[in-house]
Amino acid sequence: MGTREERHKVHQDLVPLAALISRELKNEKMEKPTVKYGCAAQCKRGEDYFLMNTECQRIPGNPSSAFSVFGIFDGHNGNAAAIYSRENLLNHILSSIPRGLGRDEWLQALPRALVAGFVKTDKEFQSRGMNIIFPSLHLKSFILSFLKRTHAFSVILLHVTGLTSGTTATFVIVDGWTVTVACVGDSRCILDTQGVSISELTVDHRLEENEEERQRVRASGGAIGRLSICAGTEVGPLRCWPGGLCLSRSIGDMDVGEFIVPIPHVKQVKLSNKGGRLILASDGIWDALPSEMAANSCRGLPAELASRQVVKEALRKRGLKDDTTCIVIDIIPPDINRQPLPTPKKLSMLQALFFRKRSHDSARRLARKLSAVSIVEELFEEGSAMLAERLGSNDSNNQTTFGIFICAVCQADLASNEGISVHAGSMFSTSSNPWQGPFLCGDCQSKKDAMEGKRPSGIRVA
């Protein structure tokens, strides 16, 4: 217990809780980097859309919980899917994160929420389109059964209503020094850490370049081949049939089988306090410039000028053959107030020579130390296209991720006898307990089965 004087000293050393919270907020604010960004674009088809928002908040009304969001949506076969994704994807992601989480828990829940948000966006876009065409449920069922048997009418109706539209989606969330990137398609995001290294935070889902994705599409019922012209000559990149899409993952694309999935590759990294630069761009950039060339072409320029320079360089290399959009995001260390340096004393020639040699030796030692230290810490990376693997399980370590009676994808309320485990009947599940959560509603379970090739998807055009 100690003497009375010792107990009194302990009480004197205690800090009020309010002061601790204030100190934590102050430290977080001081340590948080500044985010500056710029965007440039050149239009060819009018199907590229982008999102930039630096005023999002994990806790509404609390500026210290602010985070930034950036996205590029490169549409094809129309712009409907790109527009819908830009307007709804963020809300679908945030709705998949339980409320009341601290920052660290929120960041840990983010990869799963990105998967759920991407899948929900795809599902809602397709459902919204069908509901516009067929407001009556009975009429929709009758027409869908007719369309499956009538190829020509299916193609015409889908094109007229914009339901053939699809889009890539690359989504970047910057919270302090932590960067989380999710992507489907081929709109790439790279990280340049002060010229020390250039790394890709995304994976291109082009069938031509990704053998693993080709195997998955074939296993799920898709056919892969090139366009065939007269005399059987094949031209162009590898495509998935039906639909002829060059990508293995996208949002939308109702005329393609659902083996073209909206499940994103997700990577989360933590930067050092040196910061870094993100370059997020559509394939109009990357078809013209390798990652290193894009980073080198704009190094040293502020973000706004850098984005323009990357677009300019891409146009110089390849011309305007596609919509070309580039966002540059600089994550800048906070300003450190330094005392003004004292006026140096005048040195003799011998002293100056010795001082110069000592300074150069120190600089070389510092450079060696910096090169030996990892500038970027990888926190998470997963690219599986299987929903059961990506949503995981509701074990004791992550019970807060998804509610027991809420669909893990669309967040719909479930009765106690309605939920279907995401692991039920899945050969890809890592769980040995098919009754273990998270759970899906009937519609989301049906979509999961379609993505895994267990049943035909909504409208498939041969």
C-alpha cells in the first residue's frame, strides 16, 4: 500500500483522462501528414470518371478522424456503370464497417468492407437496371426466361438500356500514413517513395497477362479466345466469351457471365514519415507509359502540375487513343518548426577541409542507413476471387466485423432462420463449419453461386 506520503505522490503524478485524450488528439494531429492532390484528363469516349474527396470522416463531426478517398472508374460499353460506381461505391463500403470502431480496428475492417462494397455496388447496379426495365416482379421473371432463349432481342435490349455497361474501379483510401487500395480491372495505382522505390499497389486483371485469372474464368464456365476474322485468323488480346471482355474483373457487364467478378484485389500499406506519392490512372496512361517512366516524368513537380505532366507524356508517346485520366496524390510529412541556424563562424582552410570531409562521411552513413530501412510496411494483401475466402469467418477475433443477423454484402436485416453461411457448400471455403458466419441473404448467396460457376447468371448472351 505504501506510506501516506507515497500515496499522495502517486496521486500527484496522475493525469486527468480529458488531458490524456487532448494529448492524444494533439499528437495525432501533429503526426498526421498533409494530403495534396491534382487531376488531369483528356477525353476520347467520355467513359472515364473519377472521385476525389479529402473531407471524409470516420466519426461524423470529428475532424481528427478525417480521411481521404480517390477513385478512377474507366467505363466501357457506355458510362452508366462508371457513373453509378462513382456515386455509390463509397457509401456501400462505409455501410459495411461497424460503427463505433477505433481507428486501428477501422483500418483492420477496411479490406473486408471494400470487398463487400464492391460486390454490393455490382449487384445493386444490375438490380437497378432490371427494375427500371421491369417494375413488375412477375413480368421481370417472364421476360428474363424469354430473353435467355432469344439471343438477338437480348443483345438489343441490353444495349439500349445501358445494361451492357461495365467499369474498372480503383479505389484509394488514405488515413494518416496508411494507404488502402482496392481494384478490379486495369486502372493501376503506383507508389513512389521519394525516388527510393516505385511499387505497384494494384494487380491488372487483364486476361492476356494473368494466367491465374484465365484458369479461374475457365473453371467457372467462361470461354477464352481472341477475335476470329476471315479464314480463322485470330487478332487482338484474349477475351472472355460471351461478351468479348478483355478483363476478368469489373463492375457491371450484364451481358457477360458472372465469372467476370467484382471482387477486388486489396492491398494496405503504411508509409514511413518520409511520405510518398501515389499515381492513380486509367489504362490510357499505362498503355503508353511504364510505371517507372510515369513516376520519373513528374518527380519534383507539385501534384497538380505532376498529373498534367503524366497525361502530357502519355499523349506524346501514344496519342489520344483512349480516355486518359491521372490523379497524383502527395502524402507530405507535417512541417517541423526549426530554430534558425546560428551564423557560422569563419573557418580556416584546414578546418573547412576537415569539416567538409566529416559532413560527407556522415551523409554517406545516413544514406546507407536509409537504404537498409524498409520505407513501406505492408499490412495486408489479398486477391482471391472467392467470396468465402475474402469475407472470412466471424470468430472470436473479429466478431464486430459483421452483425450475426445482417447480410455481409448488402447489409440487409436477416431473420434468425434466413441467413446462409458464406461457407455453405463452398469447396473454396477455409472454414470447416458451414454454419459459421458471416451470413448472406438469398440474393447475395445466389450471386456468390453464380460467380463461382454453380448456376447460370442473370442474362447471359452466347
